[in-house]
Amino acid sequence: MKILYVSLLAMILGDLTASGQQQKDRKEILQLIEKYSAAVISRDSVTFYELFNNGQVTWAGSLSQRSQAKEIESGKSTSSSAYFMGSYQQFMRGLFKYSSTEDKFDNIQITTDGTVASVTMDYSFWANRKMTNWGGKYLGLIKKEGRWKITSVIYSLDLTKYFKRTAVASRKN
């Protein structure tokens, strides 16, 4: 009986420790997202670059089919591909063509095992105090030397000049 009690207590304490670590990881990941947003607003490349893994980082996006169709219809695009690749460095450099920028996030969902994590969220990108595009953003992260680092950024775009952003509740699947 005593062995059963000790085993049960060990399981409960183990679950509490794991739960506490998951909460710590979630808090650290949310702080990373806040730093990302603040770096976009301030266009602080040093802080922004520190959020990413030193190795290869995937940066890929795709214009929604409906926004791509509107771009082709309007003559602003002749490409049949709405898919594009880039880098976080190119993204940061591109911010300087605007007087102000902001990347806003909501509906943030974090899944982690303490070593790797995925973050899904809705975003809206603002330039010169006007929303220009919105969609879903998906981050892949690794915990490297005790710090979370972004290893991939994959996102969709809807252009606000054609389509207004819908409320969070209606964007959920």
C-alpha cells in the first residue's frame, strides 16, 4: 500500500512539474512574440534578428487565391503563382520604406513539448497606420541553449484593398 501511495504521489508531482514547465515555456514563447512585435514597430533589427535561429530559417508566404485573382484582374500581377520565399532579414529591411509599421497578433495557439514548439496565430500587418494585409501565421521554434528561437515563418496573405479582415470568431475553423 505504501508503494502505491508513493508511486501515486510521484506521478502527481511529476505532472505538476511538467505543467509548471509548460507554463514557463508558454510564457517565454509569448514574450518572444511580444519582442517580435516590438521590433517591427521600432524597426530594431538587432533585437529582431536575435529571435531567429542562426542556421537556415524558412520564410514563406502565399497570397490567398482570391487576393491573387484580384491582383491578376487589376493588372498588378501577371504571375500565376501566389507563393513566395524570403528571409527575416529581407522582411526587416522592407519595413524601412514605411513611416510606421506594426504586426498585430491574436488568436495565438502554442503547442510545445519543451524542446520544439509550433505557434499558430492570426495576424494583421499595418504600414503607415493602415492595415495592408492579414491572414494566418505559423511559427516553428526550437529551444536552443535555453532560449526559444524561430526556425520557420509561414503565412498567408489577404490584401485589405480587396478584402476586409473578418472578426476572430468567424476566422476560426
